[in-house]
Amino acid sequence: MTGDGPGPVEAATAELAAWLAGAAGEDVPVGPPADGGVGLTLWPLALRPARQTRGTGTPAPYRFTIRYLVAAGGPAALAGLDRVLAAAATAGEPELVLEAGDPALWVTLGVAPRPALLVDVPAQVTSTPPVAPPVLHPLRLRRLDLRDLVGRVVGPQRQPLAALRVELVGTPYATHTDAGGRFRLAGVPHDPEHPDQPVRLRLVGRGRTLTAEVDPADADIVIVCEPPAR
């Protein structure tokens, strides 16, 4: 089902009306029965649940049954009703239910009781998979170099800061500073087309979290951690 075409109820109703017209030999309008009406009429009464199928992968359609009332208006409509019954019995479909004589039904519809039958038609709502956006540019593959980021983390007096966690922001790359405050992040992707693009590092430890932007081309990165403001 899509937003551009008829829905399942509308489509099933139109299909059943066309079948009834062929079987009865006359047009069968869609509408509730009315006193004074002549001929057969078709009207959906209820949507009834059906057994659902489950599986993996593509979502299964939601299945249900539409129950219709086919009513005869006036004696001249009886011949058409006979032809519909014969055609359905011969073909084995659609499924007919000869239980349309409930007085409460006719009271609800506001018309006098008349010869009628119920028709059950299966229907379903199909999930439409999302449409992938068109590819506007040819696929381009670029090879990224790998490099090591080597540096030190020191305090304001250039004293080494050990046991700090050093993370490359947005990646799983992380390490810790050694006793001399040194760290090495090995195998970090490097884009040769943007060699000067700074790299963001996150420093975690001593109850603080700091970030710093460094030049990946620097052979000896030094990060100075200032004491927290009081």
C-alpha cells in the first residue's frame, strides 16, 4: 500500500462491486440499503481480524477481513441475488455467509428487512520499504594512511602527569600516559588530503576531563594541563 493509490478497503470494495456486477448482470452501487431502493446494493459492515503471519526479514502484511452486506431492494432484485449465489457457489469464492437476517441489523440501518447475504473478503496492509536516495555522485574510494600520535602531558610547571587516559575523540583509540607523562596512539587513520586538520584529544584522570586540539604532524606533542580555576 502506498499513499498514491487506493487503500485496502477502497480497493477491495471496488473489486467486489465489479465482480457482483458481472455475476448479477447489472451494476451494484456501493451504499447502505434504503427503503424504496431497487436492485442490489453493496455496503461494508465491519473489519474483522485475521490470523497474522510472523517471520524474520521483511515485515509481513497486516491481514484482516472485510465483511460486506449485499442486499436486494424490491422483488426485481431477487433474480440478481440468485445469480450472485450461483456464481459464488460455482467458483468457490467469494466467501458467502447466509446470516444477514438479524433484526437488529435492519433496525440499525433504518430500513425494512429484506433478502440479503454477507460476503467476507480478505484484505491486507502491506508495509512499503523505504526508498533509498539516488546516488548523485560516483563512488570514490580513498586510502587513509596510518600514523602514530606521540606526545606528553605535563602540568603548568612542566612536571609529567602519569596515569591519565588519552582518547582520540570520536574513535575507539585510547591509551594512558606513563610515568614520564608520555603517550602513544598507534595506527591512527590520517587523511593525506587534509594533513593540517587538527586532532581532538580527551584527557581523563585526576577527577577532571579536558580536551585539546593538537597538530597531528607535530613529532612531539606537548599538552599542558592548567590547574582548575578556584
